[in-house]
Amino acid sequence: MASFRDRVLAVQKGRKTRLCVGIDPNRDKLPEHVDPDRARSVLAFCLDIVKATAEFACAFELNFGFLAALNATEILPELIGEIQVKFKTPVIVDGKRGDIAASAKAYVAEMFKALGADAATVNPYMGLDTLGPWLEYGPECGIFVLARTSNPGAADYQDCTLSEPLHGFDGAEYSIKNPKLWQKVAVETARQEQEGTANVGLVMGATKPQEIASLVGFIPETTTLLLPGIGKQGGDIVETVRHARHFQFLVNVSSAITHASSQRSDFTTEAASAARRYRDAIEYALEVTVT
């Protein structure tokens, strides 16, 4: 099987899109015909959104928390399989797992064996040893490590300044004298990818696009960035793409697509329209930010 990164790239090229559609079924925003207490009803809703938006997506991200809140995580293997086989699109499960030793191995097995995900989001803030079990699964799987997240409170800890400098990638002489904590996390985790390990990407919030530029020269250009924060959180697409285009990237948009409408009559057409708009906006940003 091709690597996770190569599978995403193939879909990006084939569909001419960098959009990752996030599926986050929120009980308070579901159309009236969807019964939030019936897992099969939630599954049907999710598949309707997937069918409506697949032509505009290079990947789907499924939010574990929203499904858990609906007591509907049992649908994940079937939902993931449908997306992979019928719509030929890679699936990221957003679970933000992070633990050590046997617990970490259990979370890895959950995501890649029990659920069948192509990739998962991972929280590295307990240390690099939390990544070991994920890396062992090989390049057909991917992880997206939380680095600089899109929420306002990210600055509380992630922006803390460190005294130990960060040095450029692959022997480069330049350095960041007093890096922020998130920069150390991003650089050190991205460098964990080696031949034969899982693909390592980074979650970088689109609400702080200028932060992405500071990674140029410090992580491999092949590192894939997952960029949340566009849409409801107000991230700027053009500025995000301006900096992210130094790397491989996916722009994640969730609620603004999944819940573009709560009306039974048009929730799929509105989701498709929103996905098309974001896909087109990303492609436009690629055109106007050519260096």
C-alpha cells in the first residue's frame, strides 16, 4: 500500500483540492429528521454529508468526541470503510490521543486496527516516548501531532519561551535562539519520521498563520500540515496558504460545512456549496500567493 502521505497527494492532484472536510455531528445542530439517540440515524447523516462533499475533499476528518457524545462511536468502522472504499478518500480520526507504554499501544490499536483509520491526531505533550507506538505502524499510516493549535487558550502554554535554541534542519546553520514551546514540539516531533515509520504531520492552527513560516528550514518540506481554524474560528485562507505552501498541507473545515444548514430539505446541498466555496477559496489562495 502507498504511504498515507502519497495517498493524500494522489487525491489532491486528482480532484484539485486541498480541503479536508471535518465531520462533527453536533446534537444541537442536526437536522430535525436525524435522531441523535440512534446511531444508525447519525451514520446516515454523516454519509449524506460525505456523499455531498466528497468531490471537493482530499480527506475527511471524523471528530471522535462528537460521536462519543452521541454514544455513536460504534458507527466509526463502517463510516470509515465507506469513505475509503466507496469514495476512495483517506480518513483522519480526530481523537487527540496521548499516553505512554501499554496505554499508547492500546490507543494505536484502537485507531488503526479497530477503527481502520488512515491517520489520527496525537497529543505529544507527555513527551516523545508517546509517539513510539504510533511510529511503529509504518508509512501506510499517518499521525498529525498537535503543535500550534487554533484555540485562543493555546498561547497559555504553547507560547512559553524556552532557553535552549532550536537548530535548522539537516545541518543548516541558522537557529531560533529562544523558541516557543510549540516550536520545539513541532520541530522535534516532525523529525521523528524515518524510513519505515508512520508519516508524521503537524496540526497548525490557521488562526495564527504567521507562525507556520517560522518552521521553514526547521522541518522537512514533505511534512504535511493539517490546518484547522478556517470557517467558524475566523482563520484567513490567503494568509494561511501563503505560509503553508512551503509544505504539504490540508485545510480542515468542519462545522461550517457539516452544519451549513439544519434543514432537511437542503442540508446536503448547502454542505456541498460550502465545501465547493472553501475548495475554490484555497485554490484561489494558491494562485495569488505564488512566490
